[in-house]
Amino acid sequence: MNNLDLRILVWSNPLTVDKIGKTFHYWKDSGFIYTKHLLKSMPKNYRFYWVIPDKLKGKDVTWFEEANNNIELIYYPYSTSIHQNRYEFYGNVLKKNFPYTKDIDVIINNQPEVSANLKVWAQNQRRDNPIILSFFHWIDCSASRKFGTELGGYSSRQHDGSMVSDMNFFHSEYAIDLFLEQQNKEFKNVVPRHKCSIFNPPPTKWGDEPFDLGTDKKIILFNHRLNATTGWKELLKILDKIYEERQDFVLWMTDDSKIQKSKELQSREYIINTQISGANYGFLMRSAHLGICNHRGYSTWNMALLDAFCNGCFMVAPYNKDDLCYKNMLGDATEFFHNTDNPGELKEQIEFLLGCSRETINVYNEAILKLAPCFNQRVIPETISDYIELTIRARVPQKTPAKYNDVFNAIPNSPYVGNLTKKELVNKFWSFHVNSNFQKIRWKLLLEGVRDNTDSSEPSYYKE
């Protein structure tokens, strides 16, 4: 492929919020972490316009800027309610940040419920169909609605988003099946399966800086959110029984939300519940004797599970016949699946692993890293870049667009002699500032060797 100089709008779906302070904890938000992984792995000559919460304006945003060479941050009034963000769309914010002097080739959208909004906004700006890639981190379906009726009702917006997207990315074939099954129940026309692909968010290697753990007992790690789906209350009941027989362990919970003040946590002396910095998080996982995932019901991917394995903490994983998520992720690589319909299995496995040496548990962990599909079958970002370029090639018409030759001949032959900006080209050859034909001209220029200086916020063209 030509490794074109592309400009990409990146839309976020903020999830992890301090419910008391109403602040975004982006550095441990799986959606932001995945996006950073993705952008970091894409070509260095792309320019990314990353839309992030305006509550971060004026704060240290180095974390975002580390993702690639050319990161430009767009501040947007995201709500701290994940449900609200699925409905609200402030097109004027984008209009202000993207005058006619800028171009957008691709939209990477982590909030599919607003894909249709983004497409209509682009069309109203006469940007002529940027490529839209929608990433489904969550699916509105019967399985996800079991944990709260307020979680339902977004399938119509996900339907609209999937239909206007050029490609829809899901965590697995199982996730695609969940989505299409729900869509077929509710709508006559649904997105064809060939417009559904797979993305596997990779694990994060967290900081391994040592700190005082404050205990010499065996650490059982629970690095999941304390909500209805993670089964933390059921786990406490199991550990209560084990603690009656042995007191050589502690349960370390990493969720530092307001629920940490709950009576369930305060009344148990074997629980440690404290905030951990990213610099120390890897050390905690490596120091843990084992970890527990007790998730039940709807799930299509689990970053906490992956991070633990990757950072040296062996995890006991859940499984039941109705939830194929963890079988998709781990395959047959682990003997330590526990049936969430039979709590006795989890108790037996915890007791067995507490009796194992760390050396033995490390062997189990290495086997997972070597054999599990989630560590060996990820969709690499280069595939996404190739798809983008192939789509661009397909969209450039065989017939040369009007005024293309005029624009091509006007562009200088050297990056050092007066690059021409989009503003200069449009004002030179058109009487109107906004021209939907320019997108096709731009893509044909890039395919025929013209470069865009993506170090600059606005397009700036030259020939090599």
C-alpha cells in the first residue's frame, strides 16, 4: 500500500467516571486505552483529530498525545453519563473545529450510536462521505438488558450506525452473532455480515514500579468494577467460607469508586480496597498469587482479564453455556474455567490454587499466554489501514474529477517551496468555499503521489 497521508477524526465513548467528583478517569478507561493502542500502531504520517471530554481542557493531556506523531485534541462536552452520550450530539462543536480549510478522510467511531449523526454532519458540511469505521465495545441485546432495563433502547441507534458505517468492528464472531440476532428481531433490513469484522483490544503492560504492599499474605486480585455484572458480592460469600478455615490470604480490589465505602467491604478484615497508580499496577498484578474473574451474563471481551494474564497474574475465568465470551477468548487453554451456575466450583479452584506454589501458577500463566486465542489471533491495525486505503481507491471515480488537473499542476514539486493549503487551492479554483468534489480530488491526489504535510493542522500539499 502507498501509506497515504490521511486525516482521521477519532470519536470517543468515555466510560470510567468518578461518580463523586464527576471526572473522567481516562487512563484506566478500556475505550480510551484501546484507542491509544490503535492509534499508536497506525502509520506515523496520519494526523488524528481525537475528540475527548472538555472537562480535561487545561489539564495535562500528555497521555493522549503519546499515541502517535500528530495528535490534535478536540474538546467536546461529553456527559459523565454513558447513557446520555449515546443520544446527545453537538455538531456545532465539530463545525467550529473543522472549517472548510480542513479535511477528514476517515472517522474512527467508538460510539456507534452516533455514527448516523456523524455522517449527516459530514454531508451537511459537504465533506462527501468520509469513511466511517464503527467499533462496538458494547451491544444492546437481550443478554445485556438483563442487568438493567435502562440499558435497553439503544438498538435502533446502533442499527442506524451500523447501516451508515463502511465497516463495523466487534470483539468476536460471538459478538457479531449477538448483534445480528438482535437486529433481525427488530428490523427488516440489517447490515450484511460482510460489513462486520473483528477487533481484539490488546492488553496493556502496566507500570512495574515496586511499592509497599502492606501484607505478606497471598494476594487474590479482583481488578474488575464493583457492579452487578462482575459477581463481586458472590465472590465475597465464597471467600467468607474459605477465610473461616484459613487466613493466609487477602482480597485486593482495585475499584476506587464510591462503592468502596460499602458495608460489604468495610466489615471484612481480609479485604484491601485502595487506589493504585498506573506506575504500580503492574507490580501489584505480578505480586498477586492469583486473580478472580467472576463475571456473569453479557460480555463480549474483558480487558481486566487480559491485563492480569499479560502482567503475570493467573486468572480463574468464568464460563456457562449461555455466555461464549471467555471460551472465545481463552479457547481450551485453561483448566480453570468455573461454572458461574455452580459457586462450589469457584471455591474449589481458589482453595486449590492457594495451595499451589507461585512457580506452579506461573507455569499455568505462561501456558495461557502461549495458547489462548486472545493473545494469538488479534486483528492487527495494519489490516484496518489497508482496508481504509482499499476503500479510498474504490471511491475515487475512474473519470477524472472536474478541475483535478488544475489543482494537480498548481501543487509545487518540492516540500520546501511554498506548499499549497486546501484554503489556497479552494479559493483559487472555486467561487464557493465548500465544495463536495474536493474529497475525491484529494484522494486522487494522494493516490498519485501528492503528499499532505500532516504535521500541520490544515492540509498542505506538495509533490515529492
